[in-house]
Amino acid sequence: MGRRGRGKFVAIDRNTGDYLVAGDLDALAAALSRIRGKVANFRIIRLGSRAAIELRPLR
């Protein structure tokens, strides 16, 4: 994504490698909430930043 990706948030599905890109955490949360029918295990990172947070499946 180069320079355009800096500061954006990416959620990467650990199982499939699919990913979602959003400009902020609210938009990313909205996109993730639309995933139906399975428990997903995503790694969330902010591009251009070393900080990372993880979401674990809720059961």
C-alpha cells in the first residue's frame, strides 16, 4: 500500500489470510461486526506503526 497505507488499520484473518483495511478503528470494527457464521481470529495492526493489538475469539 505504500505511503497511502500509513496510519490505516488492517485486520488479517490468521486462518485464511483474508484482510480488511480501514482508516480508523471504528470503521474496522464495523466491518468485522458484519462477518457472520464463524468465529474469526484476527490480528489487527496499524500500518506504519510498531504498535499492534490482537483480538481473540470470544466463546
